[in-house]
Amino acid sequence: MSEILAADEMIREIFEKYNKRPLGWKVASDLKGNTIVVGPDSGYRLKAMAISPYENIGYGVRFDPKELEGSIDTYYQFGFRPVPADLLAEILKINTMGTETEQGILGRILKKEPSPLDRIGPNIGGILGGPFLQHPDLRLVSKAQQELDEKLRMEVDREFIRRHPLRASIYR
């Protein structure tokens, strides 16, 4: 197994790799603090625990993306796409979700190739990030992901106990 790294460190690495090669990324998350990020040549599994709205504890590991081939595919590639001001104004005029107009506008944006964040200039209307695949429980994607989840959960729990021993004692 790869070494366990702090989530902050891993996220920096993901963004550096994304900025060098923004094509071929997929991101999936669940409501249990799990995120899987798969790039063209590397995979990342992150586990986070929200301590407050301003603080998280998280760890992650690298894995071979071939382990998940076909498990988290999406129609559009994940990425960040600049949204020109006129198109952003069109989006903001839409009042109802799910209209053909909205789907058409978002589809047009998502069909564009993702851009490196460091090449998106300040003179745009906004940035559309995604798509993110929402999964009910990423531990169920594969046996390897279950094992990674358990190791990361133990690491997050240890750090929670270290940082907040009194709060952690409530849950024992």
C-alpha cells in the first residue's frame, strides 16, 4: 500500500498534476467523507472528518487507477471550465432547475475541454467545476477501496483523538 499522507498535501499534489494535464480526470464522493480522484496516470483515495465548518481532518493514499477501471465513469470529464460573462448571465436568468435551456447551456460548457486553473484568467464571468459523481458509499466500489477506507478511517480517528482528546472521549 502507498504511504498515507495528509489530505492537504495530497490535494496540492492533485491540483499540480491537474494543472499540468487537465484531461482525463474523474471525481466521485459520498456522504461518508470519502472521495476518489482518478487522473490520467494516478488515483487518490481521501477520507475526511468534518470537525467544524472551518476544520477538517483528512488523510489519503495514492493507488493504481486501473483498479477502478469503469467503476466511476461519467459522460463528461471532470475539470474546470471558464464561463464567459454573457453565458453566466444566461445561467443566472434561469429560475427553474432541469429545463432544456439550463441543460443545453451546461452541456455546452461541459463539452469544452477542461482548463488548467493557472491558465484561467481573471476576465471571465465564472468557473464551472465538475462533474462530480455522487456515490452512496465509495467503500463498496471494490475490495481494495474497502481496505483503504479502513486504514484511512483509523488514521483519521487517531488524529481526531490527538487533536481533540476531550471531544473524542464523548464518542468512546
